[in-house]
Amino acid sequence: MVFQTPPMTTPEYCTADFSLIPIGSKDVSFSKQVAEIQRLIQNTGLKSQMHATGTTVEGTWDQVSQTIGCAHTMIHNEGVGRIQTDIRIATRTDKIQPMEESISSVQRVLST
């Protein structure tokens, strides 16, 4: 008996917050690699915001996941043999909500 996998789709648009963590690197500073990842993201044209412990990026699911994968490849190519990445992805079906709008919504509540 052969089982057919139903067609699967991903959400069209997402916001992802991610942080790459090199494992086994002798250098405790990762700022050079973070800068390279920021350049990579800038070259994709995706909207992003770097923060103290990672980066938030938004775009299509495929663009975002491919960009995070390319960041892995870049760092592996520099000799880091193992990387662990924390990723938090948000999607909505009712509307596209840019990251600035999410922040503004909370700031409005704080100001009341």
C-alpha cells in the first residue's frame, strides 16, 4: 500500500527572530560574523532589525528561511563546524503586520 502525502504549504508572510550560536569556536567574539550576517540580510532586501541578542527579519516564509540557512552556510564556511540557532517565527492569517506596527501597538497601550 502506497500512502500519498497531502500537498503542504507554508504561510505566505512571516516575521522571524533568530540568533545563531556557534558551538566549539575558539573565539568568544562573534561580532565579525554578526556583521557578515547583517550584510547578507541587507543584500536580500528583506526588512530587518538587529538587536543585542539576534536579528528580526520579515518577508515571505521561503525568503526568511532561506536567508537563515544561508547565514548558517556562511558561518560553516568560516570553519565553525557546529551551529545551533534559536528561531521564533510569527505568522498571521488576518493581515500582514510589519514588525514596527507590532511594537507601536504595545507602545500605544503603554502610553495610556
